[in-house]
Amino acid sequence: MTAIALGVVAHFSGVRWALIVAGCCTAWFLLALAVIHVRGGRGGQALRRVYVVTFGWGDYVNP
């Protein structure tokens, strides 16, 4: 879903905005990973939790 959303943004607004949106997703992912790491999350479980926080919205769009 995120790749499709970036493709739509690139098509309608240009590559520059697609890169900005991709950078925001990356920053959010890294921030969430840092927070989960500080709270004691480690390994695959931490990555799974960060993935759901960052990209889990796709489940609501396409259940």
C-alpha cells in the first residue's frame, strides 16, 4: 500500500513530493524503532511492532 501511495503521489505531484513522503515514512519508522528500543523491545519482535505502527494502516484501507 505504501509503494502504491508513493506512486500516486509521484504521478500527481512529482518525484520531489514522493521523496519527501518516503523520507517522512522512514523518519517515523526510525523514531518508532528508537522508542520501542528504549522501552526494552529487542530483535524481531521490536521490528514487527515498528512495522505495524508504521505500515499497519494498510490493514484499515484494505482489510
